[in-house]
Amino acid sequence: MRNTAAILGIGNVLWADEGFGVRAVEALHARYCTKDDVEIIDGGTQGLSLLPIVENTEYLLIFDAIDFGLPYGTMKSVFDEDVPRYLTAKKLSLHQTSFQDVLALAQLSGRIPSRMALIGVQPLDLNTYGGSLTTPVAAQIGPAIDLALLYLEDANVKFMPRLKGDEIEPLSPLSVVGVGV
Amino acid sequence: MTTITTPNGFTIDNSGKRMVVDPITRIEGHLRCEVNLDQNNVIRNAVSSGTMWRGLEVILKGRDPRDAWAFCERICGVCTGIHALASVRAVEDALGIKIPENANSIRNLMEATQWAQDHLVHFYHLHALDWVDIVSSLKADPRATSDLAQNISPWPNSSPGYFRDVQTKLKKFVDSGQLGPFMNGYWGNPAYLLPPEANLMAVSHYLEALDFQREIVKIHTVFGGKNPHPNWLVGGMACAINVDGPLAAGAPVNMVQLNLVSSIIDRTIAFIDQVYIPDLMAIASVYKTWTYGRGLAGQNVMSYGDFPLHANEFSEHNLLMPRGAIVDGKLDAVLDVDLRDPSQVQEFVNHSWYRYPDEAAGLHPWAGITDPDFVLGPATVGTKTDIKQLDEDAKYSFIKAPRWRGHAMEVGPLSRFTIGYAKGIADFKEPVDKMLTDLGLPIDALFTTLGRTAARGLEASWAAHKMRLFFDQLMSNLRAGDLAMVNTEKWEPATWPKEVKGIGHVEAPRGSLGHWIHIKDQKIEAYQAVVPTTWNGSPRDPSGNIGAFEAALLHTPLADAAQPLEILRTLHSFDPCLACATHVLAQDGGELVRIQVR
């Protein structure tokens, strides 16, 4: 039995707006809880080790910084077979090369998710090593999460807002989580 | 310049036709390679360049040393745990923290797991396609493939129907036009020598290995809490073990999970010994006359040593993977390596895009400087944002040039096995001798591209069997009642001296990795990492010595000058990982050029 959904943030948190995807899943995880058959993953810049996550879900939702050629901070979603196409054509980072291979290998094994959504944000700054998200990109985290919840509701995945005082196990060590948003 | 001989004994000639391969595919990170070919398409000069800047050293300055591992874990998409381990070891060394035996066993187990998984993934998913022609496998007879497979291994997935299914699946994938990772292959190149049946067997195992590698890393999830990005801890490990306790959210590691680890270890040993090694031998037996790619192998090789059998003891007798350096091919005189000695490991930058006050001299990492300086030499063709050809007489890489007592060194599985062999240690000597005897080859055949690939396979088997050793060691310690996992005596910064320095070294899957830390007033004052691909992929140094990549490419003939298959084969044999050797774009924001040959 595959998971109902996997929400995957990819990118490098050490590299300014490259970290958008990871920051988005962290924020989602901090604000909402969901059922056990929904995985929320900080994928970092991992390649092949993300394959099991991709192969083990019906619905894959990805957050990433994508070069759409739009004004910076613009958010755009693509779906299903357009997802690998976008990662192939609009590549701006190394992690996208390996992630595109991950999707191809899932295709080869016959275990590609039945539905996919990619929520991308046009980055402003990819060059500041050690930098945080820029203001226009950070401002899209909230809207990106709202959009993700909307897509996932369509796939029958429910989220509950966390209550004040809930103990939340962080997705990443606190030292890293604290750097960005 | 036309022809010169380098101090380390290589003749290079840059007069012939220049060819650029950028980026080198199927590696982590960004590597560019330029070669000069003579009229017979033989490589006479090679230039290897890391085209992205790293900057880890800059980001760590001023941070809490106990957090450094979490940043180090993010610099690479492959060996996250390896950098984290080097980092916690550096901090522990600086502060004199002794870790419990259980933490040592678990760290060794996690590291050996990483070796087995990394070597497996490298062989099948990054390197095999340099030897195996995917498209040719579509022509194989599944029945003959089954005969071949059953002839070399007892592995059960070997029926004609099994191979026919794989072939059908592959054909469908190729026909769909979505070649994915197979997109950049030089299919049909005459340098591919395997018969279609061997190609089909290898492709089938490519897919099986893909399924299997996910199993192996569950070990990291058990002990590191999660994967990717498992948790590490200065002073020990972050997991608590309760052999008798129930499984519950947030509960310590219990017997159910330990049994899972044990069964993964059994399957890892079986997969490597019954699939990986037989495939390696089958490939080697066909390619054994392809004897190129020697470079520094058997000549100048080094290992920092690793896998302390007991905690906190890094002296030679306690390390299962030996430490040492061989210089000038003197296998009978393995020299000792001391990472603290300022005259041993030094980094040079006169051919790297960094600035030193005096670039004729090298700097020991404790005195290291990472100050980027992206300038191009006068013979460069093109511009900063569109380089057509690098000028290797000037600065040409974001990789520094580390040297050991002034020598360029090769690191990695073959170097480690060479040192183990030279020391006469049975763990290394016996499998090497057996493999050479089975293939009918002399010891010298080991010092080649194929030898590098073979040593990695033997080392994967070594690591898989050591996983069992470390697991058993952990279990017997737990059963004896020792449950200690972390030493927190010096956790509080108030207990630290005002200023200290430390080193953390690890043998990463691809070679020797060192982190040098300087802690002052409870913060990181300076941090330097010298990574395996810095050693192997280094540019030239002030004396004119060339590094392992450049040396290994010399004298190799290309079957087809438009398809640099042989260049990929040799560079991949080192398992280059540039993500941590270099990082991001040129500092002025200009993206460096990517000319793709083909």
C-alpha cells in the first residue's frame, strides 16, 4: 500500500532562494498536522535516496525554486507530466538534475506517482552562499502552503492546524531550521 | 609550451587539438575537463577544473561548533553522514571529548553502511554505463542471459522469463523517448565490448540495485532518527537503545528495529557477494586488456585510516582500515600520516581561483585561507561568463591543490587497498590476490581505471562484512549492560578552554576527508575541509605536479574523438563528488559556461 501523499521540499538551504522548497515544507510541518499516510520530507539536495519516497506515494507534491522566466517571487504550479518537463527545461540547480533522474527511474520501475504537482517560485538570489531567503520569495511561503492544501484537499488529504503549545518534532536540527525563515 | 615533463614524472603536450567536456555527467557537482589529443586521438594533456565555489568555510565562521555537523551535512547530496561524522570528530578532538563504545560501534556501522550503499550506487548507477551498453541489451537473448547469470552466481533472479520482463520494461521506456538517466549515453560506441547478454544482465542488476539501495539506508533511519539528513551529536549518538522496550513514537531504538538492522546486514552481504562482485568479475574479464587510467595509482597514494575498533583510539593498531602514504611507488615503505603536522597536508592555490598572501607556499588547513579570486589567464579563450578554453598555466579551478609533503596523492578505495596490501593485511591482500588470479592478471593490473573500479567492489564487500562485526559488537556491549550513548560532560560551552584546535578525519567512500577546526570564545573561529575530490581532482601546484585526474587521463586513446566515453570511464572510476569540493557560481554572479560535447 503506497502513501496517500508525499510533500517534498527540495533545494539547498545554504544558498539563499535555493532553499525555498525546504523552507516551505518546514513551515507547513510547523503549522499543520496530518495523518500517518502522508509524508512530509525535507529532501535537501538528495538524489537517488529520494527515489523510495517518490515511488511510495500516490500523490507527489513538490516545492522548489524554479526558473520560469517570470518576475522574481512569482509563484506558478505545474502538474503531472509537466513536472519532469519543467525540471528538465528550466534547470537552475544541481539538485534538479538528480531529481529529474529520480522521476525517470520511477517511471522505468512503473512506480511513478499517479498524480504530481510542483509549486515553484521564481528566485531572486541564488548566489549568496549562507544567505537566507530574499523577502519576495519568503513572502510566498504562506501562499504556497495555502495552494498545497487546496491541491491536496482535492486528493482527499486533510490537514489540521496545530494547536498552540503542541510539541512539534522538527524536520531538521534546530540549528539549521533557525537559519532561514 | 608544447612538451614538458612534470616533477611527478608525467609528460604533457598541449599542442594537439583541444577538446572540452563540460559538464562531466553522472557525478555529483560540476566538473569540467579539457584535453589535448594528438593525431591518433590519444590524450596528451588533461586539465580538470571544478567550476563552482564552495564557501562552507565562510558560512561556519562564528557559529556554535556543536551545530557545525548540521551545516556540513547540507554541503553534499550524497555523503551527508560522512561530513557530519568528520565534523563531530573535529569538535570532539578539539575539546577532548571521549565518546562511549556504543556510539563508536553505531558510527562505524553507519559509516560502513554508507560505504556499501555508496559503492553499490556508484557501480550500478553512475559508473556501469561507462562499460555497459543499455541499448545493446535490447538485442540479448533472455535464455542465453539466464545461462550466463546462473553460470556466475547462485543469485535467484536468473530465469529467462525474468530477463525477458526486464527487457520488455526497458524497451517500453526507451521507446517512450524518456531516457532519463540514460539520455547522455554514447550507445553503440566501439569502446563498448560486452556481448548483449552481459549488458542485459547488468541492466537487470542496475534495476535490482536501485530497489535494494533503499533498504540499506534504513539503517541510517534507525540510528539517525530519519533519512535523508540523519541526526548526529557531538559526544556520541542521539539515539537511545532500549532492548526490552516497546515500539512507540519518540521511543528509543528497540529490539524490533535492531532485528531489522540485522536482517538488512544479511541482505547487504548477499547482494554484494552474489550480484555486485560476480558482475564486476564478468565485466573485468572482458575489459581486462583496457589497461589505461593509471595516473598516480600504485605510485602516490594515501589513506587517513578509519574504523576504530574501540572508541577514541586513532592509533594504527586500532584502525581496521589502515592509515599510511606510499610515495614514488615504494610499496615496501608505507609512511605514517599526521594531519596535525603543519609540514604534511598543505593546500596550494596558484592554479586555483583563490588568493593567498604568498602563492608559492602551501598552507596547512589550520592556517588555511578561503578567499575567492576568479581571474583568468592570458591564454584563456573566451570571457569570464563564456569560457571556451581554460589557461592551465594560470588559475583554472575552484578546487585547491592539496599536497602531502609536497606530493600530489590519489585517495579512495584503490589507495586504501594498496596500503592494506602493502602492509600485508589479510583483509586486503587475500581478496586482491584471488581476484587477480581468477582474471589471470599481474599485480600491476590493479593500478588502472579498471583496478580502481575493482577495488571499490572488493571494498563494498569488506564494508558489508564489517557491518556485521560492528552490529555484533554493539549487541554484545548492550547485553553486557552498557547502555551509554553520549558523553555530555563537556556539552556546556562554559566547560571549554578559551581557544582550541581539532581535527576530524574520515575515510569517505571516495577517499580521505579531513575537517580542521579552530574554536575561540565558544565559537568557530576558522574551519577548513579538505575533501577527497580536492585530492584527486586538484589542479597543478607551484612545482608543476599534476593531480590524480589529470595524470590518469594521459595516454588514453579515444575510439571516437566526438564521444569522450573513455574520459568519463576514467574520471568516474574515482567516483568524483564535486558538491563538496566546490560550490555555487562564480562570486561575481556570472554563471560559468557549460559546453557540452555532443
